[in-house]
Amino acid sequence: MNAYQATYPIAVMCRTLCVSPAGYYAWRSRPPSARAQSDAALLQRIRTIHACSYSTYGAPRIRAELSAGGRHVGCKRIARLMRAAGLAGVSRRRGIRTTRRDPDGRRAPDLVERNFSVPAVDRLWVADITYVPTVAGFLFLAVVLDAFSRRVVGWSMANHLRAELVLDALDIRSRCRPGRRRRRTRSCRRSRSVAGERSAPPD
């Protein structure tokens, strides 16, 4: 109502909002509550800590700084005041989505039917891709494991998620064990299919 009193009469706004004019003027003349005064003082301290951290501290770290100074405040209260004041911390790690499934693509068949028990080495290999956060950005790691020995038999690292990331991991294994039988493998990622001759364990 204070923001619009130059445009609309107070009586009209009070009638529209079902508020009595006497109550509105009493609210305007009423001093801030003890809670509001405490929040204002706390927000000033929060602004100081946030500025000293080069605008990197969030609610948990600001709470730790306040506790170190002898003032114990709930983290939710600090987060509420920071949110109202437009303050936010900086997270070193940002979320990244590594898998984008093509809803129209054909799903790869489960050739082992979720049975990972094998009697000897080189009968079944399993692979996965993960990402490693670094100062320069994210690196993607593809690893090939032997299901029997649980040992890493091939790996590859790159700054992309293209099919050659996985194929390079298989190449490392084929170089370590030359003369393996050849099998055609295919990798699908981001709606792209790349086929090539790579080594694979025997059937």
C-alpha cells in the first residue's frame, strides 16, 4: 500500500484488501518488532561476512563464522535472510548430466541377462563412464572391468562424451592382449552411432 498510495487512495486500497484504515495507520506508526530488529542486525553481519569471503560463502559457512564469533544462529534463518537480500554463495561443483537417452532410439539388448557370474577371466567385460571435476573443467573417464577378476582391463579419459571415449578404452585392452578375436561393437550416445572393429572377449 505504501508503494501505491500516490496512485490510489488509502481508503480504496484498505476497502479492497479488507483492512481498516485505522489498522493500516497503526501498523505504519508501530516500531519494528524485536524479531525484525534482530533480523536486521543479523543481516548486516551476514553481509559483512559474505563480502569478506568475496561473495563465496553460503549459509553453512556463514553460520560457522557466526558460531566462531560466539553467535549461534540456525542455518535456515541465515538462508532465509540471504534469500530475501539476494545473497548467495558459490559452489565449486556444478551439476552435469552425463547421459542423454534418445527416446526414439532402440534400446541395447541385455546380452548377459544381468548375470555377472563367470567361471574365468576374459569371459565378460563390463564398462561404465563417470566424470571427474578438475580446475580446468570436467574430464570423462571410461573404464572396462573384467567381471571375473574385478580388475580394470582398459580405461580412457577425455573432455568429451563421444563414442571414441569408450572405444579407446577397449583399444587399451586389445593392445595389452594382442591377438584377440575381433567383434563388431557399437556405442550410442547423444543419438549418434559409431561402429568399428574392436576386440572383445570370446562368447
